Amino acid sequence: MSWIAETLAAALAVLGLGGGDAVPLAHGYAEGEYLRIAAPVAGTLDTLAVTRGGRVEAGAPLFALDRTSARAERDRLAAALGQARAELADLRTGRRPDELAVVSAQRAQAEAALRYSEVELARQQTLVARKVSSDDRLDAARASRDGDRARLEELTAQLAVSNLPARPEQIRAAENAVAQAEAALAQADKRLTELAPPAPEAALVEDTLFNPGEWVPAGAPVVSLLPPGKRKLVVFVPELLMARVRPGDRVTVRCDGCPPGLSARVTYVAPRVEYTPPVIYSVGSREKLVVRVEARLEDGATLNPGLPVDVELPP
């Protein structure tokens, strides 16, 4: 058979139009869905805790930008929160015991002064009745008694108020200040975590993009991770065979070095056709219209990204 005949036979087999029991195949490759971990702000890369090609567990440190300023700001906000909480507690509890003791002592003095002024008023009333004292002294004694009585009432009310918390408006304002301080501290803690992010899940370290000491722009990935569950197959089904493939179908996968019986489940079928990508150009598929199909390997199987694969299409 000439090479032209061989090429034609291969093309017909791929399209499922040849004779015999040839199984129609779709060609593609394994692809990874990478997690590119970055910090939201710019800074100098302080430490890099992973190496390219290594593995990292979930929650393990990946890298850290310089956090000197962020730590200082976090400490300042923690101190501000402590102050706000102390002020709120002070407003809720009233005066301190020592302050209450001072007011109580002043009230006791006022009681003694009132007793004395009442005795003096009674004495002056008796003396005036006997024409021994003047009315002016009687009026002065009465005024002194009234002043001491008012002073005692004032200190009694002050002692009662000292045992009360602050006004509701003051307490609400202090509570709002505490809430604002807590929110600011939470934001500072979040910023510290963003400057030194942990691994979101166990993964292969596909690449590291900066070295310690380098300036990292805001949002620039520092580490690229490839979790085991983030690998898929991308295959391109000829347009004439697209009706054979639907999401949920189970297909058999072939590749160099793959174990027998490797299978995958179709997860996506593109709604439109395209020309065969150059990465899978062959004599039998060049310039054909194809449909992009994605599938996930089953039974925990994994393939390295970029590995060419052939997928047997359902009958």
C-alpha cells in the first residue's frame, strides 16, 4: 500500500468511516489547572519556603513578603482595641471603689455639718424667743442649716449616680468604637496572612517565579501550584463525530506509558467548532473542524500536563 493509501485509511479510521472494527479516536493532551498564588500588595520577597518540583501540604507556608510595617500596624491596632475595650468596661461599671469611698466620706461630713447646723438653729430660736439673741443670727443659722441640708442631698445623689454606668448613648458610642477597632485589627491580620499565604491544598510546586530579595509587584504570582485533582484531558473531536460525545460519557484513554484500562469522564463539550489546534496537527487531522472536549480521569489517575493522549469515542 502506498503512503497515500495508508494516510487515507488512517483518516477514515479516525472519522469512523473505514471498514472493519476500527475504534474512532480523538487526539489531545493532558492539561493542568494551576493555582497561581500572589500577594495583593507589592513588596520585597523575604522568604521562599518551597522549591520548584517539590510538594507542599495544605496549610504549609509558601512564601512571605517583608511584613515589618504590617506587623507594626497590627500591633498598633491591637493596642487601640485594648484601649477601646477598657473605656467601654469603665463606662459600664461606674466609678472605682476608691472614688466611691471619697464620695461616701464627703457625705458623712455633710451629715455631721447638718446635725450641727440644726442644733445651732434650735439654739438661736430659743435665744431669740428669750430676747437674748438677734434675728440676724437666727436667719444666719437657718441659712446654714438649709445649705448643709442641700449639700447632703447633693452628695447622696452623687453617690447613687456613681454606682450607675454611663448614659446609654455613651455606651453605644463606646461599643461602636470597639467594633471599629476589632474590624481594623481583623483587616490587619488578613493583610499579614496575604503577605505570607499558606498552601490552599496539597499540591505539586510547578514553578517559583521570584527569588528572595526581589521586588514583587502587586498581584504578581510568586508560586504556581498543581493540585492532583486539577488535571484534565483536552481532546479535539472531529466535527463529524461530535454527536457521539456528551457530558457524563465515560471514555477510554490511551497514551505512551499509560496503564491499560485508563478511563475518564467527559465534563465539557464546547458549543462551537474550531480548526484543529497546531499542537495536534497530523496528516489525518490537518485543517479539520473539531470540537473541544474536556474530561477528568477516574480512579485517582493522573497524567503529566502536556502528555499527548488518544481517547476512544463512544460507539
